[in-house]
Amino acid sequence: METVLYNPHANLFAVVTVTTEFSTTWHVSMATELVIFRIHHDGQVLLLVLRMVLMILLLFSLVREVLRFNTYMIAYLTDPWSWLEILTITTGMATMGLYFRAQSTTDEVSGQEGRVVFQLYRGAAMWYQVYTYLLGTLTCCTLVKFIHILKFNKHVSALLYTMKKTARPLISFFVMSGIVFTAFALAANLIFGITVPGYSSMLGTYMSLFNMMLGSFSFAVLKESSPILGPAIFLSFQCTMQFILLTMFMTIIMDVYMEGDNPEDVGMSGFLDEVHGVIHKIKAATNRCKAQPSAAREFQFTQLDQKHELLMELNRREKSREKELREEKRREEKRREERNRMLQYSESPSLWF
């Protein structure tokens, strides 16, 4: 069954598709697709102006990234944040293209009548779905970029430091978690797939298990489907995911966070990242100096020597600071051992002889 519904009070269209399949074993499988979207928006002029501003910003970012690529070349490609910029620009351009494609389909729907209208409504709903997905991806990339811009804040810097240090152990953790989650999904699909509609397919099973982790489940339905295996699968999944794997995840995060909990260490890490960026800029400037006159080249090389000496001095200071911290920590440990030894002797006079 296929139908189009319209609510004039909310100004929303709904494209509903319901299919029913009868198997040879007299089993009935149903699938429902409901897409809700709006064709006629309020404030069309304002939305159009905002989208034009977005396109101008995307073009400006594109030109800026092309210039940065021509300047830094290899350094630009090795920077992960540069790839985030490329992903943001690409997603933004695709989002704007899909918006105009969906808008053209909407205009075509508004001027048609007859039986062909339903297919046009389905096409408009499909394009609006893809447009919504890309818009969500663009929002996510923009938020990550915004966090990167706020790295001068010590709390955000600590967050970036923790994410950078936990990348390798978290990859191994997610691989292991994916294997465990897939095992539970296969078991749930095998046990509940025939009687519970939410577990009839692997994709639906994954979504149902994710909802179960968030607290959205019906224990009575699982128990009715399989009185023994249903509660067993439910309890084992909740204990494994909520207590064991979630505790492991928090342990990895907190272990690295406690290592970088010292604000001076986090600040020094951010400072070294800035120095690393300055070194890349100096190398790029050196490459540009090859095509300049000798006098200007000599002047710039003098400046580069001064910057190099400054960076070397900063590196020496950092090494001496680390050495002093190690010495101070060693002396503190030694004093602690002496205090413990004296306390042990004071509590046990028999150790004196």
C-alpha cells in the first residue's frame, strides 16, 4: 500500500509505503516506510539568503585550502585537520547540490496532477532524506572543527590531548567491541528473528540492540518469544555491554587523562604542536626562497637562523625542565621511602636489633 498524507495545520507531507510478504510457510512479514518532510517553508527568502551565505563561505574555504595546499604541499596532506577541512567543504558542496535537486523536484510536484504525482512525491521524499543525512554530516564536521578552533582553552586542549593519546588503544577496543556486538546480534537474530519484527533483519537487529543499550526495550516481548533464551540473551548482553565493555572504555579514557591531568603538561603539549606548525611554515618559506634574489634570500635565511636558534633554545629548556622534573620525582620517592622506613622502625622496636 502506498499513500501520501498532508497535514495543513503542521504543513507536513507524509509518504507512507507498507509492504506485506507471505512466505511458503504461511509466515507474514511486514515492512513500513514513513518519510515526513515539508515542501512549503515559511520564510523562504531568509532560508535562501542563509544558503547563499553558506555557499559563499564554502567557496572562500575552498580557495583558502587550495592556497594552503600550494604553499605547504606534503605538510598539508600529513595534517589530519586538513582532511577534515576537505571533508567539510566536500560535504557542504554536496549538501547544497542536493538541496537544489530536491527543490526542483518539489517544484515539479507542485505543478503536477494525476497518478504520476505519487512517484514524484516519493522522489522528493528520497532527495530530502539524503539532504538531511548530508546536512547532519556537515553539522558533525563543523562541530569537530569548532572544537579544534577552541584548543587554546585548557579544558578543550586536555580533551584533544586525551583523544590523541587514546587513539591506538581505542581502535583495538572498538574492534573487540564490534566482534562481541556482532556475536550478540547474530544470536538475537537467530532466536527472535521469526517472532519479533525488530529482529527480522540484521540491520534491524543492530538497531534494536543499540536501543536496548539506551534503555528502550520490551522485556515481555523477548520473554514471550523465548522463555529461556530471551531473558538469558537480554541479561548477558546488558551485563557485557553496560558493565564490562563500558568500564573498559572508561578505564582507557581515564588512564590517559590522568597522565595528562597536569595543566603544565597539557599546555606544553599544545605549545609543542604550535612549534611543530611553525617548523613546517619555516620549511615552506625555505622552499619559496630558492626562486628569490640573493639579497632577499640572505635576509630571509638570517631570519630563519634566528628562528632556528630560538627553537633550539626552547627545545633545550624543555629537556632541562623534564630532567629537573625527573630528579624532583626521584628525590620525592626517596624521601617517601625513608619516611616509610622510619615509620616501620618506630612501630616495631624489634627491628632495631
